[in-house]
Amino acid sequence: METSEIATSLQAALTEAAKAHKDLEAAKLKLAPLEQAAEEKDDIVNDLMNQYRRQTGGSIVGPPPPSRKRGGIPGSKRPARSLEAILMTTASRVAKAAQKDGKKKAEGAKAVMESCQKIAVKRAESISPELQGKIEGRIGEIFGKK
């Protein structure tokens, strides 16, 4: 391109850019009242929400009040989990981990029983034959799946 062609193209681009900026400023001027109206509406909504929360006992700032604790009575504690519940959960976790690692059923069962024995010893309890049968059933369920 010749210098004169570049200068002509530059002049045209500058004119177009100036027009685009002028259009942008005009659009911003039209948009400003809409933004202000939206902010006013948001303030009204926030004020009404705060009034509602005050009347219903919710907090004014932040999340809604926490739900009640398990058991339905405020301040109540959860009952302790039984040995059976703990051992069945442990059996499932250990057996699934063993299966995922590609261990055979006998190896997985041995790992499950060792983990369950450790937990029972820590709790100063013993595993009843009935509970042992349930654990073995859980092992069979998990390793029986393909």
C-alpha cells in the first residue's frame, strides 16, 4: 500500500471509531436511568426481605436460621452409633476398596474382618456370631457383584 492509501484508510477508520464511541456514549446515557431504577428496586426487595426475616425470626444479614438438630429437640444430641452400624459401614468400605484393588474374595474378607476386629477392640466389645454372619453376608454381596 502507498502512504496516501494508508492515510486515507486511517482517516476512515478514525471516523468510524469516533462514531462507534459516540454511539456507545449515547447507549450508556440511555442505560444509566435503567441501572438506577434496577438498583432502587433491589433496595426495596432487600428492605422487604429484612422486614420479613425480622418478623419471622430469621437473621437480617446472612443465611437463613439453621435447621433444628436431629432428634427434633433443640440442643439434643445424636445417639451413639451401635457397634453393628459401625462394623457394617466398615465392612462395606473395606470390601469395596479391596474389590477395587483387584483382590480376591478371601483376601478382601480377611481385610474386612481385621478392620472390624480392630474397631471392636477399640470399643472394648466383641463381634457376636450373628454380627459376623451379617458382615460375611455383606462381603458376599459386594464380591458377588460383577
